[in-house]
Amino acid sequence: QARFARCVRGLRSVSTFQRGPHDPYNALTRRFKPSAEKKGPLAGWEVSIKENISMKDVATTCSSRMLQEYRAPYNAAVVDRLEASGALITSRNNCDEFAMGYGIDSPSGLNVHSVYGPVANPAIYEDVRNPDFTKHEPRAPGGSSGGAAAAVAGELCRVALGTDTGGSVRLHGSFCGVYGFK
């Protein structure tokens, strides 16, 4: 956690840690105006999609400067299924570059290796909508799907889609005090 705090302090000085009122945790990389509400079992649910999951005509950067101009030519099947079920895709969530982060012990597992900057963990703040960063130093949500877990814990969306090959959804969900399903 000390390493994460040093990274966050250093990155804040160059304005990459975005502590705006709409996303104080830097969990989201972009927001969308949802299309008209649809009917279905997920009608009205706000969903955030991880940066490495394809969305047609939307930047799919994998949180890397190398892919900043890449626009996916198609939606991932899961995005199509969410939209068909009435979900409102409202944002993209931050991740370690190319989703190559794991837990707090790995070199890249602090969710700091992202072109968008580090993600802070909402779990330690009493008021997740208005965190007091002077009372508690930001802590890591874990790498890879840490942005997805932080987005849900910070009440920035109802559900966030992440990816999990070695625990990235489940572990980071538990780090942030939310459920993660593989």
C-alpha cells in the first residue's frame, strides 16, 4: 500500500489522477450518454465495461497509449447480450495496461500501470460519493479488474464487467467490498 500511495502522490502532481466529483477514484476512462431505456430483465441497470472488452466504434485502448486510436469494428458478444437485455452501457472502466495486473503483491498489481493513471479503492471511505482523501490515503483496488470493482463500490454504476483469468474479478471485488463473479 505504501508503494501505491507513492505512485498516486507522484501521478497527482502531473494531473493524471482525476479526482473529479463524478469519479473521485479514477475508475472510469470515459462516460456515455445512455441510449433510450430499453425493456428487458436488466432494464435501467447502469453497466460499465472494462477497457479491454470490444465495443463497436468506441475506443478500446486496454488502458494503453499504444491503442488510443483503436476503434473496435464490432461489439463483444457480452456487450450485445447486455444491451439486448435492456442494460444501459454508461461507461468504460480503467484497468492495468492490457489487463496485465493481479493482486497487491505483483509488480503491476496496484492498478497504476494505465495510461489513465491509478485507481483508488472506495472501500475505506465512509461516504463513497464524497471521499475524504485527507483522512485516508488512497488504497489499491488490485490490478486488472480493479477499476471495475472500484466503479461498483464507488456507486458509479450498478454492475461492471471485468475479466478474470487468475482472480481479477473475484479478488478485486473482495478488496473493494463488492461481489465478483467469474
